Amino acid sequence: MVTKLRLVFSITIVFFSFYGTAQSNYWNDAVLSDANKRIVRNKLAVEEVKVFSLDDSLFRAKLTQNNVQTGSIVYFPDDDGKQIAFKVFEANVFSKELSIKYPNIKSYRGVSMDNSTKRIHFSVSPKGIQSMMTGRGEKGMLFMEKGIGLTYVLYNRNNHNAKDIGFICKTSPKILEQSLSSTAKLVDDQTLRKFRVAIAASGEYTNYHGGTKAGALTAINATLTRVNGIFERDLGVTLELIGTTDEVIYLDSETDPFTGSLSSQTQNVLTSVLGEESYDIGHLFNQKDDTLDGNSGFIGSVCRDNRKGSAYTTFSDPEGDVFDIDLVAHEMGHQFGANHTFSHLSEGTSVQVEPGSGTTIMGYAGITGANNVASNSDDYFHYSSILQIREYLETVSCGETMALTNVPPVLNPVQNYIIPKTTAFVLTGDATDADVGDIITYSWEQIDNGIVTQATFGPTSPTGAMFRSLPPTTVPERYFPNLDRILSGSLTQTNPGLGDAWETVSSVERNLNFSLTVRDNALNGGQLVSDEIAVLVSNDAGPFIVTSQSAPAAYVAGEVQTISWDVANTNLAPVSAETVDIFLSIDGGLTYPTIVAQNVPNDGTHDVVIPAQPTSSARFMVRAHNNIFFAINSVDFTITASEIVLNFDALEYEICKPDDLVVDFNYETYLGFSEESTFSIVSLPPGLNATFSSPTANTNNTPISIAFTGTNSVPIGNYPLTVRATAPTFTKELEITLNLYDTTFTEVQLVAPTDGFLNASKDLTLKWESNIQNTAYVLEIATDAAFTNIIESPTVSTNVYMPTALENNTEYFWRVKPINSCGEGVFGASRTFTTINFNCISQDAFGLPLDISSSGTPTIISRISFFEDLSLADLNVNLDLEHTFLADLVISLTSPAGTTVVLVSSSCGEARNINAVFDDDALPFTCTGNPAVNGTVRPLGSLSSFNGESILGEWILEVKDNAPSDGGRLNAFALEVCVEGNFRPDADNDGVFDDGDDLCLDTPTGQEVDASGCPIFRFPTENFNVSLQSETCRTNNDGQIQIEAKIGLDYEVTVTGSGVNVVQNFTDSFVLPNLSAGTYAICINGTDGTIVYEEECLDVVITEPDILEVSAIVALDSNQLTVSLEGSALYNVALNGVVQQTELSEVTLDLKDGANILKVSTNLPCQGVYEEDIIVASNTSPVVFPNPFTDFIEAYLGRESGNVVVKVFSATGRLVKSDSLTLNGPVTRIDLSELSTGLYYVQFLGENSKGTVKLIKR
């Protein structure tokens, strides 16, 4: 392995510009007044602004110095507070006729004197100035609007409030009959096409702008100045306002002709007032409070009579960047032939290539709620929009063509790539421009059509855009995703929101298609060139990840460090990246100017010398050589300086015996080190001599050579040597390796597969013995023993190889020859192997057709099963499906291994029906005719993703309908599978093979069979009606099971459980009485002549009534009783003789003072009766219970405390007992057992409780 270190020296050249240091004296900072605050809040809706005052007369004086050839120099402020000098030229939007009528309304365009990428377009009128500054890259466009008095408000378009402006574009999409041509030219014919534009103004619009025609024309001029700035740069198109425009500017909203149907009314006005011959494109500017809508009338209407004037734009504040860019430029884009590019809902146009709302002019930025990518559109057209517009303009003949001297850029062609899944990549353009002053910009955009919403955006999306469009930049490369996300490890993204990246790599196999648009940004009319690239994401490789340097570390310059990465099959087909390049960044991963290893094996590890570039923010990038994918280590590491660095070109060197070798290195010193160092080599093998060109060195950048001689006496092998520089206070060492070879080779011994190996997979690996003498091997694979028909002859650096061109059922011969840098050996003995046979079958799905409901968003599933464990070599899908709006559907196939491939996804718009064979080898489907997808076509996903998997198991076709209203039916579904090996015979397709396993051949299609292939007969669904009768009371043993059969057969039933074991025959009904509660197992067998049915079993439960459970709780503070009930569905609750029936599990009853009797029962006498006495006493009257009593009574004395005197009197009034009791609570127990049977009166004498109670002693 050889490591090369390239030192890059940066030379900074400072140019001083007079214009860059000068400042104007007509722009001055101003304070944001309350009046201007209202403009900012209500009309501009931006977060941050700068306010300037203008010396208007001085500014206009500068403009009057305008020279047609050289222009004039004027200044405009930017949002950094700088005054930017622009060379400006008059670029009037008004025709000559209109300019004569309104000489004080003008337009200009200019280029920055310091940075020619910055451009300005501005309009001037008696009402003031409006400007648009572009070409600022990620800083965003700057817009200047008139404020109050002589003040101007400057704002950045990126600072718009994040709110949905509610715009509705009412233009109906135009369904493309065919896809856009990928070879169509953009704007490279060195012409600028001028179209005459007629702008009508409603009375509301004119009143908004002052109520005069001049005021309306001032605003129209400001809008068209900005629109022209974009159209000229991106489309090679400019608009000129016709001389009679003022005839369709209306002053009175009550009498103007625009009353409702604005599209048709605008066309009628322009036709009747101006005449169709007087303009090429027409538009109405309208004002209406709280309204934002527009309609171009038609997609592609320019130059077409009775259509070209059907467009209008309505806005509550019809001025400023939102009106000019998001609305007017958008609707005019429709007029010139462009459809919408958003993808949050389906339009079926084949150009829905931006995720979510999109951000380019033909997108819907800021008006799609959760699908908003940004708050407002960017000021450029997507590649697909430019392509549509240019193709449309090729079909029309109106307009004036003006020759340009501007030469289009020259773009070197880009190539296609295959990359691993879940891996970052970078696309790089290479273009030049012969015109001095033209600054070319690059725009890499994804061009995959498909529906992509905020909810569906993510790494597993099979179709549509995974990367948003970004504004053009002077940087020729674009990282996917952006570098910030790569450095943070955020390669994927799901469910993004407003302001998020809307970028994710793919974790599934799919094609990613991109365009590169190169603009020259010429001031007088741009030229654009483009190319397209296809990037296939392979499911067989990835993710490609750097695994080393995953934690903060400090490395010393000149040390050797190991970089490790997960190869993840990227060295194998189809990615086939056999080598990688390794780069160093010292700015935290933003740039990678230093190559530390180039074209080294992609084997997962490599040693590099740390360059002498001290930093605390270093990163390594490992990138596939001649490919676009890469990985970066996950954290910054530190490089510290070393006093001495031994800078070798490589760490490994090769010598051919008996040659000598000279190795050069540079002796470098840092940190002011100046001591003399002495050079030596440690571990030099016997016989090998090493001589330094200078034995010592003491100055930086001293070149040193080491001469190695005497190799003839040294055995071949790999020799690590330590080169040492020893100084009095410091020693530096570096290990290099000498690989010593000669021209004597031994025959390579083949290892696997064994000679004559049969039934080899096409994916087999060839292996042979390695030898230290050999640095590489030449492998030959042929179809004949003489090796005259060689199908593969790779040179590889390892001792294994996986062939890529094998066919099935073919005998191959293979042999290997060793090589090294000294020469090559001869081919050794060959071996043979024969690849396995290749067989195909077709299998239809059962249970079809299946309806797809038009109600809701249904998903239907169809299944096909295979019963053999064979490796899949090829698969096609046959599909016959009806649906009235194919764009609603996502159709996918999932293998038993879980791999999913999408066949169709949100495709074909409103076209209907599919009757096709999906085959990877076919051309993509085109959505034409009915059925829209027909013939043999390529699916969206790659069916080859299934290759190598076993076909054994269930294959699932899923048809997901993502929108209501439209429905259909899946009529047929079949799989054509080709496998490695032979299918076992199964003529009746029952899954039991006929070559010995199937004992019952020719069973009917769809018949269920057992392991022997014999039919399984089952009772019809719901053939048996089983009814149960539970026990009426516990332990009554009167439960019952009754079975009734719908079809009369010879049945045998077995019932077991709870002490029962009954076997009985019946034909239509069966009753088993006298059962106790419990679980019973019922099994039923049946026969019908020779047919024996499968046994059907079930468990049933005979229940018994529950025990009646009652809980009664008294609330002492409310005299209420809460009764909780369990054990029955219906209860009889009686309180004091009043009965109520209830199904409730809890009831609340009111208690009376004194004794209360609660009784609870059910309708089952065997559940018994619950009975309880409840005494409610007042605070003063004692209550005694029970009554009658036998020996004891309990007295409730309320709140009484202390001592109470108790006297007992006989029925005749004789005192028979007197006692004083000490109370310990509200209830006191009193022993009256000594009393004889009879009637008594008991008197209580307490402080609070006094009273006499009559009692009966039993």
C-alpha cells in the first residue's frame, strides 16, 4: 500500500478596489419609525429590516450620467451596512411608445464592481425606487421598498415571517403526454427572445397605487423589472410592456370590467380593447383585501390567440417580493408552459420533482401548511421548469429574437454512478465560460417525479425527490446531504418541517436522477447548459462508514495513524469500488485540500502519516476512487506540531532483486527547532545496506536520500524498517516497509471450489493460496479448456474473487497467474466448475378479484406461496388492475425475507388501469393509453433486489390507495420466478411434491391437503350451532349442551369435563343434560360415505349463579345507606318494607331515625336473602337494639360521654335494676341476662341523652 502526501501552499492575493472602499453620500442610515414599522409588519411581513434615507436628487443625478456603453456607477446599501458599487445600465421594460408617454418611469440592471456574481435590478419613478439584489448565494436576495417620505426599507427575503400566506393558484395542471426529453437543450442558442406583454389593471389595483395610470404603471414597471431579472437569466426571455397598456388600466373599481370571472374577463378585455395582434402575453394585476390567488388560464398560452390573455394575479398588497416572485413570476411561468413542481399532492404532470411544497418559482413555498419547505420561493426556476418552458417556446413563432454575443458555458459531461445505501455522496460539475466577466453558477437538482409529503419523506421512499432544490452557487459541487448534516452524522431525515433540510440519503435500492444546470448569469441575457446523471443506490452494499477517530484524540505531526472504515461490500459488484482516496480537513470538515492517501485498496484499513498542519478541528474523509460516495469520521481530532517531521512520499516501497533503491524524504523542523539530527535505520536485515545522502541535518526542508543496496543477498519478504532522526534533546522515528521481490514465481495453488464442482451458484467465490512474493494475481475464466473464449480476466490484489459474468448451467474453466512489480509468473493448473441449472415457473394468486373500495383509503393484500427453498435468479410480476386514478396508488411486492420493492407509486396522475408485466430489463412505463401502464415495463423499484433470496414462503402484493373517492379492482396477480436449481414436480400445485411425497396426485386446484398431499375435508364454516344452558342454582346439576348441525352427516361427538366422558352418534342434533358447572371439551367427527372430515373441537363453559354478595355502608353525616351488589343481573332491594328492583351494582337509600331493616334478594331463591338491621339515632334520644333481646342489649347514646345512669322498670313500674355506666363510645353494651322473660322499660339519664325505651325480654 502506498500513501502519497500532497502539500498545498495557500497564497493570498489582495486586490484593492477603488469602488470597494468608496462610499456614496446619498444613502444614510435612518431610524425605523412607527409608520415604517406598520409597513414592515403588515405589507412586507419580515422579521428584520434596515432603514435608509435617500438624497433623491443626488442619486438621480448619478443615474443621468448613464452611458449606453459604459453605464454609470451607483451605490446600494446591503444588509451588512456596506455600500455596494454597481455598474448599471438602463434596461427599460416599457416599449419605446410607452417610454415617450411616461419618460420618468425607468428600469435598470447592474453588476457589482467588487463581486460580479451580485446583480441588481431596480426601477425608478417619481414615486421612488424599488430594487432586487441577487447572486448573494445562501445570504439570500435583498429587496428594497419605498417607506415613508424619503426613507427606504431594505430586507432579506430569507427573513420573511414563517406563516402560510394562503395563496391559491387556480391553474389546472397540464398532463404531459410524454416525459421531458433528457437531451433537450436549455438556453444555449445565443439569442434573447423578447415578448410583448400587456398588463391590465383593475380599479382596485390602480387605487392601491395612487389612483392614476402613472401610479399603476410605476408599480407594473417595478414588478416586471424584477420578473425580467429572473426570466432573462434563466430563460433567455425578456418582456416589453406594450405602448397601449394604459388603455387597459382602469381607475374605478365600480365601473371596470373585472367583476368575478377574471380569467375570461381579462381575455375579453385584452382582445376587444387592444386586439390579439398587439401582444404576445397578457395578464391582469388585481387588488382585493385578504385575497391571494392567481390563474394563468392555461399551461402554455403565450402566442396563442384567445388564450394568451387569460391570466391574472390578485393580492391584498400587490407589490413587493411576494407579489412579484411568488405570484406574478409563478403565473407567468405557467403561461410560458411550466407546470407546478411541488409534490405534496398529485397533479400527474411528471415534473413534481421537489419534495413537499418545493422552493423554486413553480413550487408552493409558504402555502402548504405542514408540507412547507420554506416560507417563500427562491428566485429561480427549477431545471424541469426551464426544460418545459424551452420545449414550449420551440412550438411558438411569435416574439422577437435578438442575437447575443454571449457565449454559452461549456460543461464537461457527467457520468452515472452506483453507490451504497445510507451513504453520503457528492456531485461535482466542471464548466468553463469564454466570456470575461461572466460568473458561472452551478445548480444540482433532483429530477425524480413522485408524491412526497412531510409525512412520507424519508430514507425508505421509493420514488420522488429526497433532496430539495437549492439556489445556484459558484461552488461546483453539492454534498448530499449538506456537510453540516454529514458532519453531525444526520444522513437521514424523516417528517421534516419548515426550515429543516429536507434532505435524506436512501436506505433502499432505487434510482436517484439529478440535473446539473450551469448558468453564466450574463447581464443582458443568460445562457444555460445542463446535463443529467443517474445514481443507483444498491441494496447490496452500505452503509459505508469511517469507524476510526470516533472519539476526540490528539495526534502528533509525523506520526503514523490507522484509519478504519466499514467496507460494507462496496468493493464488490455492483458498486465495485476497489480503491479509495483519503483526505484531511483542518477546518472542521468544511474543506479537504490535503490528500493523505490515494488509490489505496478499499479493504477497511490504511496507515497514513499525520501531516504537519496543526489544528484542533481535523477530520478524515474516505472517498471511493473514481466514485462519488464517501464517509467522514464522526468527531474532530487535534493535530499538534512536532519539532521534527520525516516527510516520506510513502510508507511502503518495493524492490526487485538485485536492484538498488533510493528513497527520498524531507527533513522538516517546527517550533523553532534547530539542533543537528543524526540519521539511522533500526532493524536493517543482514546483507541489506542503507546509506544516507547526508548523515545529519539541522535546517528545515532539507532533502535526504537513502540508498538501499545489497538486495541480492537478502531473502524475499516484507521488511519493516525504522528511520530515526536523533538530536541532543529530541528523537523522531518513522516506520517504513521494504517489500523485496524477485522474478522467481511458484505456481498458484487453487483452493475453492474443488475441481469439477457441480451446481455452483453464479455468486460463488473463487479462492487460491496467497504468497508473499505476489502483489497481485491475473485470473482467467473461460468456457473452454484452451482458454480461447475468456469471459473474465481481472487483476486483483487479494486471493479471492467473485465472478460477475457467469451464466447458469454452464461449465467454466479457471486459472490464476501471479505478478509483482518485478514481473509475472505463468498460469498454473486450471480447474472446472459447472453452474447450477436455471429454471422458471409462473404462479398465480388465488382469491381474485379483490375490490378496492372508493370509500376511505383502503389497502388490499394478495399472496402467492412457494414451497421450495431455491435461490431466486430473476423475477417478473404480472398485474391486471383497474383503478380510476392511478396517482392514488402505491403498489409494492414483499418477499418472505422482508425485502420490499415498489412497482408503482403515485404514478400516472389521473390516468387509469394497469395490465402489464413488470420486468427489470424493460423500459420504464410511460402512462399512455388505457390501460395507462401496459405491456412489459420496468417497475419503479428494482426487482433484482430479490435476487439471491430463497423463494420459500409467502410473497405479498400490497395495493395501498392513499386517497378517497376513486376505487377499482385487482383482477389478477402472478409471479414469474427463475431459480438456480430444479423445481421438484408438483403437477397439482398443492405444495407436496409428486416425486415421492404426494400420495394423492391430481388434487383439485386450491384443495387443502395434508403432508402426504391427500385432501383435507373440513366441515363448512358455521356448520354447528352450539347452545348452552347453565345451572339454575348452584349444585342443581341441571346444565345442558345442545348441538345442531346444518348439514346432516354421520357425526360422532365426544364430550369430556367435570366428571363427564360421553361419546355419542347423531345426524342432525345432540343434547347432553344434567351437567354441573364447569368447562367441557367437545370434539365432533363426521363421515359422508368414503369422505372423512377433519375433527372440529371447541371448549364450552357451563356456568352457575354466583353467590349473592351485599355490602351496606352508612354515611353518618347524611343518614344515607350505600348498598353494593354482586352475584346477579337483577336485585330486589327492600328497606323498611319498601321494595325496588335494580340492575345497578350500587344503590343509595335514605335511612330513617331509629331502626331500619334492609333485605336484599334475587329472583333465584337458591341465592338466599341478605338481611341487616340498621339503627339511626338522634343526638338526644337513646336507641336500643336488638328488640326483643335475650341477654344483652346495645344502646346508642349519640354524643353522650362520661357516666350515664341506667334504670330498668318492670311493666308494673317497679324498679328492678339501677346502674351507672362509663361510656367508651357511642354504643354501649348492657348485660340484662338476670331479667326474667317479660316487658320492661329502660330509662337512660345522661347529660345529653335522656329517655325511656320499652323492651321485651325473651
